[in-house]
Amino acid sequence: MIRLILLSAVLLCPLNTSARGTGDLGIVIERADGSVQVIETSTNSSLGRIEGLGDLSHASAVYSRDEQFAYIFGRDGGLTKIDIVNKKIIKRIIQSGNSIGGAISQDGRLIAVSNYKPGGVKIFDAETLDLVADIPAIYGNEDGENGLLSKVIGLVDAPGQKFVFSLWDAGEIWVADLSDTKKPKITKFSNIGKNPYDALITPDGRYYIAGLFGEDGMALLDLWNLDAGVKRILDGYGKGEKKLPVYKMPHLEGWAIAGNFAFVPAVGRHEVLVINTLDWTEAGRIKVHGQPVFVMARPDGRNIWVNFAVPDNDTLQVIDTQSLKIIKSLTPGKGVLHMEFEPRGGEIWVSVRDEDRLAVFDTETFAQLTTLDAKKPSGIFLTSRAHRIGL
């Protein structure tokens, strides 16, 4: 009888007392130490650190569908799968000499990595990290042989098991359909403009927009109507004005959209451009504190938060999307590199790299709620914000 009682007690006890949901978790890239810090947003605390991830000087991350695993794309060509619940590395491979970001497929089974060296995109099995497809970014020769290899940037996932990316050297946009991983179908668009430097996809997965570093303007591709080709938008937005040196390339993946307007950083200018998304024409410009890097919308679209390149990277500015006016300027500290809103937008996390800390602000009152220690933090990636298209 005693044995039966003890056995029943064991069966009723949970086997893993550390099990928890992942909806309030996230990671912070600690670029100097090759580590990530696991954070949670319910009480704004740190849960621990995962080390040994290599060169994270320009690292990014995506999450698995169940949000337990994150895939870290390192500048040294490393691809690392980590378990954020148990805070450990599952597998790490070096898949190139220099990589610049990645994406996860619509079904969560494929991980794509964009590479500078050698130029191209590699596709991996999300479970095992085994290579399943290799797409070299060859250009400059019609037969695809003996051509040049271009750096690949602006890689995003799109509906229908597709990945879309841009070729810096070639001035092209490619759409890769991975419905059949053994025979990827590539659709190429050439002459889109000089040196596409970054790109984004709209929240509905329809439009892919590449920013152009070599000339004023952007390249727009309607993924629902590929036969229409690439359209130039905001062509010559800086025409006739003196160009400023670019201290840090702006990032477009922090897509800022509110109602029928989109907000994007102007390259090398102290302006945020406002675009009418009904016809993709310029709807206005907002003068800001410095050269914008990330231009990000609060989840409800009410405000736009902007950070800046050196020497103005101690400042954040908040734009009201109704009046298009700056309503608040904050100085969190030196080296504000990245921001991320909590899912409902009530708070925003900010990395303050040069002061080795994170700062959390209330987005209504703009009060600083707390700070956490972090080793040269840069990118912040929260799980519940991660299932948007293009992230």
C-alpha cells in the first residue's frame, strides 16, 4: 500500500519544474562578448546568459514557431541555434566567411542566411541545421557562369515559402521560391538602382522595398504581381541638396507604418520621410535630431520612435503620427543602437551600448522604468513580436 501511495505521488508531480511559457521572453545581443542575454518582459528582468556565439558585431535573430529556439546570425558566418528556455546552445555551424542576417520560412522548417562572403544565400533545415539549398548570387554573365559574386542584403521571408533579397553589387532583387528545396525557383529583377543597402517587407507580405545607397530613391516590388516588375519610388528625394557623409547605414527592417503612411529614414540626411502607401508617393518630411538609423512604430501606430547615428546616438525622438510633429526627445545614454517594443506597446526596450546597459521606458509617460546591466548590447529580439512577416 505504501509503495502504491508513493508511486501515485511521483506520477502526480511535474517532471520539469522549470517549464514555462515563452511569450514574454526575448534575447539581447551582447556584441563584444559573443553572448546573448535572455530577458523576460513581465517583470523586466534578466534570466541568464548564453555564451560562445562568435562575432556578433552585426548579429540578428529569428525564432522558431514554438518560440523556444532562436537562430543567431553572426558576422563571422556563424549560424547558432539556441534554446532560450534552458539557456544553452543546441548547435553551431560556420556556414560562410561573412554573413549579414537571416530569415525563417513561413512553415518554420527552413532557415535562410544572407552572405557577404561568398555572396549568396544558403538554406538550412531548421531542426538539424543541415544544408538543403545553396543560391550563389552570381551576376555579370548571362549564362550564370564565371560571373561575379555579389554581397546579399535585405533578406526577408515572404508568404508561400519564399525568400526575397537584394544584391548590393549587382543592383538586383531576387525572389527565391523554396516550395521544392531540391529545385529552388529564382525570379530575378535587374537594374533596380545602385547599391541596395537594406530592405523591408510590408506587414501584409505584399510589398518588398529596397533602399538605395548609391542614389536617392527606393525600389518597390509588388510580390502579388511580379510581372509588373520593380518600380522606383521617392526618386531623387535629395536632388539639388548637398549630401552629408553617412556615419551609419540606416535600417529599414524597423518598418514604421501607421494608417496609410509609412515612415522611413533618409540616407545621410537629418530627416524621416513620410510615404503615402496608397500610391507610394512622398507625403512629407520630418526634421529630426540627426541621421536616423531605426524608425520604428509603436504597435498601435500612434507614435514613431527614432534613434540616430554618431555623433547624435545618445538621443531618441518620438513623432506623433497624426500631427507629424516631434513630441518628445529623450537621452537614454551614449550609444543607443536598437529599440524593441513589447507586444502591446506599453513599454520599449533600448540598448545603450557605450554604457553597458539596457533601459526600459513607458511609451505613454516616457518615464524610464528600469535599467539592466548588459555587455555592449545591440539588437533586442522579443518572442511575441517575432512572428510578423519579415522578422
